[in-house]
Amino acid sequence: MTKLKLGPIADDKPVKVTVDLPASLHRDLVEYGRLLAESGHSPIEPARLIVPMLERFIGTDRGFTKASRGLRDGK
């Protein structure tokens, strides 16, 4: 089984956003969704992967965390 950073995708009410993706990135997202299905989940459509990936990216970005904490603290 492939170890992926992204786990199950929560079913949440989406907000519609239009994004143009390079074809190579779309192919990678399709493959990522397929690999998730191999780990016991249903295949995930590429559009549903984008939000959790961005959330994980922002959530693990130490520079962003530090900068946003500074803004909240008034620094």
C-alpha cells in the first residue's frame, strides 16, 4: 500500500472556484485519486483533492503560521 500525505476527504459543502490547471498537474491529481482508491477508499475526483491539499500545505507551512500568528498578535 502506498503511504500518502492525504487521507480521507471530508464531504463538505463546496464553494465554486474556477482554476485552470496545467495538463500535467491534472494527470498527477487523477493518479493521486487512483492511489487513494488503492488504500481502501473510493477514487477521488481531481477537483476534490485540491482543497485538502491546499489545507495541508498551508497547515504545515511554518513561515505562514509564524507570519499569521504575528498578524493576530498585532506584530
